[in-house]
Amino acid sequence: MTNKTVFVATCDLAAQVRGRAVPASRLEQTLRTGVGWVPANLALSCFGALTPDNLFGSVGDLRLLPDPDAALDISDDGEIPGTRVYLADQTDLDGRPWAGCPRNFLTRALDDLFAATGLRVHASFEHEFMLGGQADHPPFSFQRLRAAEPFGTELVSALEAAGLEPESWLPEYGSGQFEITLRPAPGMVSADRAILMRELVRDLARRRGLPVTFVPIADPADVGNGVHVHFSLSDADGRPVMFDADAPGRLSSLAARFAGGILRHAPAVVAVTAPNPSSYLRLTPHRWSAGGAFLADRNREALLRIAPTVQIGDADPSRQLHLEYRAADATANPWLVLGVLIRAGLAGLADGEPARVWPETATEADLAAEPSLPTGLAEALDALESDEVARGWFPDELLSTFLAVRRAELAAVSGLPEIELCRKVARVY
Ligand code: GLU
Ligand code: MG
């Protein structure tokens, strides 16, 4: 490795990637025993303040144990040295998983899903973000794409070189907005890639002097920056189980039950996937974010959208059909996001009530009776806390710290006008 340093990191409850660098010469030892970490760091808010009266205080020690497969090489550019970032599990000093670790939350959700059903998840996180510092060219235009060069091509090339499998890179609708999509990957890999991809975008933009932000919404008058989570289920032999040509929306009854769990626990799930006060300025109708807690065929206002399949040539729809969860944003930790979707889906499989599938022709009037999403973070966090089933998905220290951190962030922006709130959050993300 030509890098002089290696950065070992976690992604925390505020979706911040925090950790420590070691000299590259210590890589072997670091992969074996990790680097030191402090339990109270879990209680850091997105604004950098330690949540007072957190469970951990000044005592305790952890290790950040890197996953050798969850790495991203950031190349040097002649002036700024490169480095390698490893995502890590937080463990006790003996290597046992720490209950507060968000990555372990996803590991356990994936394991429990497989143990209970023999199913595996593949997923992909689709991200929107806004680049500043350039003229505002038209939505979706070639002009906007080219104005963002060489950043765009550097991003796509770096993602390919790092094996993150970029799928498309496009100028989006909002002002200075872009979107990047990655190929589907096994559950943990998809969440790791989401975390690493955000950091790569920020790193490349910083080098080019371009302000960049994944804020859920930069201006309440504009559209938001979504993180849409595409996911599918397959059996132990890798066969897709979500497709049924004869069912409404071609969604198998198993997939409709899985979706039913997500809809039934939507307020609690949304608290985790849209965990910032600004998230709720984005999650309002007519922004194509998510206008209500319903499942619909190819409808961009749905919380759960049945994504289209391509029938050109002899492409097999059963291998393409999947669900897209639209109410996440980049203030959420991808490990927790995928973890709660799996937990809610598992609850749906257990209680057996399939979600109603709205056809593409459903009108706004048809959908009006469907439950709305929480209208603010305080309401969402209360819903999470009072959903007995959802509470059971989390180790106590993880849930109580999550609630405390997110409530502290809410208090920190109390009374701010909406646009000031968006600006403050944009500076962090
Ligand atoms: N910007 C929309 C959001 O906040 C998504 C638009 C789209 O790509 O469908 O989720
Ligand atoms: Mg988009």
C-alpha cells in the first residue's frame, strides 16, 4: 500500500464517520486488534456536543475492529495524501460485539432474518446531494453535468476503482442537485458502501473547493435530498422471492407481508430513517419524497414503491422486482436504516397481514385515507419510544442513546427559522 495512514472508523447515531488514524505500517496489527474507542462517543450529536447525562460517562473502553472487506482507498492527488478508510465494528476489549454498536445492529438483523426465514437481503442506497459553487444550470441537463466536471468523472472513476459499483450519475431536479446510484449488493455491503460513498463525495468535493451537502432539504422552497433504499429478498439458494406475475403489483404475498410490517411500524421506522429536525421539511406531500405510509406500484409519493422492471430483450422481471423505501435521508445511519427495515419486515412476516398494493392508477383522492407520516421529529421519536414491538428491536443502550442524541439535536435548533435550520444542518452533512 502506498498510503502512509489508515483510518479506522465507525458511523455513529448522527451518521458521522468518526475514528482514528494509524500509520499504515501498523495495518496488520490494527486489523487484528483494532484501535481504541470511547463508549460515550455514541452520545455525540451531529453538532458535535456530547449529550449530557449519557449512559456512559467518563469510563469504559472499546475497540474499533476493522472489517477487512469494508475498506475504501482514497488516492493521493499529488498534493493531498491518500488514505484507506476501514469501517469497523465496536467491540469490548475481548472482541465481543458491543451492544451499542450500530453495525452490530444490522449484523443481528440480517442473521435473525436468515435464521427465522432462510431469506437474505440485497440492497442499494440511492443518494441525492447538492453541489454549490456553480451557476444553476437546468435540471437533468448536460450543461449541469459538465459544469460539475472534473468532480463527476473523478467520483465515478473513484467508485469504480474502489469496487463500489456505481450504476448511474446524473444531474437531478433541485438546484445544484445530483444523484448517484450503486449496484445492489448483499445487505451489509450495501450499507457499508453507502457510508463510504458519502465520505468519498465529500472528500472529492473538498479537494475541488466545491461546497457539498447531503442535507435532507437545503431550502424548504426546493426539493429535498433523498436516500432511497432499494431492497429485495432471496432464498438460501439465491432465488428471488418477491415476484409473483399474478399478484397485485406482481408482488409476492411474502413481500406484501414484509411490506405490511414496515407500513404498520412506519412512524417508528421513520424516526430512525429520517432522524433530523430538517428531515420533516422534506417528508411532505408533492415533493416525491414520501407523502404517506402506503405501498404503491411505481408511485414516487409512496413510502414503499414497487420499482419498475425492464422487459427489453429477455430480461427476467423476477430478478429485478424489488421495493424502494423512500423516507430515508443522509442524516440517518445506513446500518440502522437497513436494520429497522428488516426488523419491521420480519414483524410483518410474523403477523402475516399483507400490505395493500395500490396500482399505478391510484389517485391522490384514493390515497388520502392512508396514514400520513409523522410531521416532525419529536412526534416520530415519541412513536418509536411507544411502539413496544419496535423497542424490542434494539439493545437498551442503543435505543436510549439514539433517543437522547436526536432529542438533543432537536433542542439545539429549537426556535430556528426553517431556512436557518436547513443551513445549520447542511453545514454538518
Ligand atoms: N428528491 C426526491 C426526494 O427527496 C426524490 C426524487 C426522485 O428521484 O424520485 O426523495
Ligand atoms: Mg432522484
